[in-house]
Amino acid sequence: MSVLENVEPKEVFRYFEEICNIPHGSYNEKEVSNYCVAFAKEHGLEVIQDSLFNVIIKKPATSGYENVPAIIIQGHLDMVCEKESGSNIDMTKEGLRLKINGDYVEAEGTTLGGDDGIAVAYALAVLAADNLSHPAIEAVFTIAEEVGMEGAAAIDLSSLKGKKLLNIDSEEEGVFLTSCAGGARVNCSVPVAHEEKHGQVIEVRLHGLKGGHSGVEINRGRANSNTLLGRFLMELEEKMNYELVELAGGSKDNAIPRESNATILIAEDAFDLFEKSRKECLTNYQNEYSVSDASIQLSAERKACGKCMVFVRESKHNAIMLLNALPNGIQKMSMHVEGLVETSLNLGIMTTEECKITFSYAVRSSVSSEKDNLIAKMKYLTNYAGGKVEVTGNYPGWEYKEESKLREDMIRIYEEMYGKKPEIQAIHAGVECGLISDKIQGIDCISFGPDMKNVHTTEEQLSISSTERVWEYIKRVIACK
């Protein structure tokens, strides 16, 4: 018996569970893409799969809707794969371990991938149904959305006829997204040289942070484990001598990192001084983040004394300087929309390789010149430290459409069903509507979805009751002439 077998709407949760049983992290979408192709063939539907594993499935109009313009339903196949430190699941090879907690679907010890598996499940349910009224449906499933919208940037949409797009990639029921920020992935790398030294090896671990989505939750003041660990190393350097061996933290540039690690080398008789500094810093951090990250911890473990390869003085200085000098978090709030973050960046990943250390950022802005200026600043600082910058996954923002028949219809239907108006929002997080709008002239887009909590974290939840309400709403929207 499946976990979600008796959960309503059954036709949606059936496909959601099947998707969850397939590993589908970013760059690992082949199997779930093939699943969608097999689904289309099983149901006798036209399907296109490109070399990147993007998928388009087309379903003809039902009786009476042959002359109504086609509707595009769109979501992405990949999910952010995060797991608790004690979890033994291999998310590259194993499916998720689903469970029900009251009104919510969760995954044991990992992210759930409701972002955006629920969109694919909704679309498949529409495509499979034989009792719905609708015009031609064109379902578009993209890959690598969570790592720079690479699938949406590359997909060929020239075969589509639809001019109305339902992007089901939002996490709050009753909130319709009508514009979003553009963004890019920025990797700042600085070269590292090594030398051999003798001393006491210490493993430093900053953990217990809440993390979260770097677009949706960047305004909540949550600590970034990478930048806070950099602050600790800078503060430690003022109090004692130490050598730097390795830095690591985070796994996704668009997720606020929850845990980071540093390996350092100190004199054999200096541990008490180190411990005093560690405890002082931890007290400060717990005080500063008592509201946003109440469980923050800065722990240390002594390893064996001996010889170790460490950063040479200049490499250590450049790495710690850059880690503290590069900006992070909110850079500017919108002067046009109250409460909207206009420009931000998130240091999501920190990695040490043999010859370099790399800081990987998700940069976002609803103003392209602001985004370009921020990236230029990052290049300037990184070049000053002797490093270089690589910019990838640069995607455009999605501009608000002054006249939108789709928006008018969706608002009217929502009011008829729920007796209240939906909230119309611009958001700081990125959705694929901007890239798709660049490919289809005159397209009308709305992004929406059911209630989800803590996306991109191991506490991710998908509301069952909201999923059912949104399913009823989708059926009404696609039946609108």
C-alpha cells in the first residue's frame, strides 16, 4: 500500500507519490523525464523530449473547446536535494520516504520536492483525466530550474500554440505571482597554495541554523552558516594564531546554508585559548540570532596532532578577507512595492579544492542594472584577492503585464469559489515565466500553487487540504472559455 493511496485528490497524489519514488535532483532528471514520456505514450498523447530531458506533452481539446486557445501548464522536474546529517538516504539513487503529518505530506529526513513535483502531478492528472472540460493542453516540464533555470533557457517552445501559461511554482494558496526578479549564479574563486606545518588539528562546525529559500526567505534575517563561519575565522585571527586547512558549507546556491565546516591547525598548547574564543563567539551569535536561529551551535572537535598541509599565509588571508568582504543578503528594498526585496545575494556553497576555494552565490534583482552592478562589485573584490569570477545561469526578470485576460479570469473564478479576492504579488524569488515570455510573443502568465512550508529544507511540508482546493480551482480555470 502506498503512503498517499487514500489521500484526496487521489488523481493528483497518485502521480506526486510516483514522482517522489524517482530520484530527481537537479542534473539527475533523466529518469523522471523518461517517466513522463512513458506516461504520455501510455495515454496516447503527443510527446517531445529534448536532449536535456525537457518534456512537452500535448493533449487535444475536449468537445466544445476545439476553438478555444490552448493553455500551457508548466512546472519543473528537478528538486532541491537536502537531507539531515544523520539521514542514510542516497538522494541520487533512492526515492523519498513519504509520511503524513496531520494536514501535511512530508519526507523523512529530506526535502520533499513539493517544489515543484506538485506542478508535474497536477499536469499529469489533467492529461490523464477523461472527465474534464478544457481546450488543448500543452504541458511543459523543464529541468535544472533550481540551479539557474537551464532547462527553460534551452527548451524549444516553437511548437506550442498556447498564449496562456499556468506556472504552478508558487507556495502560497490564494497568492498569484505576476512578476519576479531576474538572477544569476556567480562563482567567486581564489587560488590557494599550501605548505606543511605541525600542530593540533581542529574540526570546527557551525550548525543548527534554519536555512531556507534564498528568494522567499532572504528577508527573514536568518543566519548564513558560510558567512558566519567566515566571521568566526576573522574574529579568531584577532585573538590567536592558527592555520587554515579547509572550508566547506552548503550544497545549493539558492538555499540559505544551515551548516558549514572549517578545518584549522593550532599550536598543541593553544586549545584552551581557542575554546575561550569559540565560546565567546557562540554566545554573541546566539544572542544576535536568538529569534531567527534559536538552535545555532558552534562546536569543535580535536583531532590527532601531527603534520598537515595548510594554506600559505597569503592564501589564508585572501580567502578569509574575501569571505568577509563579499556582500551577502539583502542589498536593496524596492521603493515601488512595499516590503519587496529588490536586490539580494546568497552565499549558498563554499568548497575547497586542491588549488582554489570557491564561493558560489545566487544573485537576484528585479532591476537588471542593479544585478549587473552587484556582479561587477563581486568581480572587483575577487580580482583584488587574485581570483576570478564565473557567471552562469543568467535569467531575465518577469515584467508585470498591465492588461491580462488570464489574470482577470483567474481572479473572477477565485472570487466565485472562495468569496474573496486573491492577493496579487511581485516576488523576489525567480520563476521561469520570464524566460518563457522571452520565447513566446504575447504570452500571458500567472504563477500560483498550493500551500507549502519550508521549501528547500528538510522541514518542507505540502498541505493536503490546500492541494485539493487548488486542484478544484485548476479544473475551473482550464474550463473557462
